[in-house]
Amino acid sequence: AAMMNQFQYDRLTRLYSKEFFFQKAQMVSPDGTELISGALVITESEVLFCSRKGYMGGIKVLWSAFTSSLSSYSIESITEKKMGVSFALKGEKKDIKFVAPKIKEREEELRKALGWE
């Protein structure tokens, strides 16, 4: 809950987000060899992947991008048996991929949070 409250506050606009998406997920490492656990957080201006800094709290942003730098997303099979979401960044050749259970059922929420309705 504390993690969610922190991300309702949009760092770019300095306002609390009306639409915001939060889901536990795993990010595929850049070399594709491991899955890193954390939370996928999406606001109208930013997409972040975060994890806790330890038992006593605090949040570490492991990856972030402004939504304006995204060219598209797709919901697809990320690993052999797991579905997730893949984000294409403008000017980049490699997509950023996240394993996210039940993401297909939450696609409308994801689109709203991105402001892509």
C-alpha cells in the first residue's frame, strides 16, 4: 500500500495521478537470462519498474521511461509459459519486457493509465 501511495504522486507533473496502474511483475533482464521481481507502475507521464530496498522499506527504481518515449506496447507470451507486456521505445531496437500475470484482463486499465484511450 505504501508503494502504491508513493506512485500516485507523479514526479513529472508534481500532481497526484488520476489514472495509475500497479501490478507485481518480473522484468526480463537486458541479456534475457533472468527475471527480476518488483512492481510495474504506470502513470500518464511515466512507466517505472521498482523494488523494495529491503525489509525497512524504501523504494528503488530499477528502470523508468517517460510515456512519451514509448512507441507502442503489446501483450504477448514473454517466456515459454508466462504472459506479459512488452514496451517498444522510440529509437530503440530492443523492447523492454515484463512478465505480468493476468495482464490481458487488465489491458483497459493499462491503456487508461498510459492515457492511450
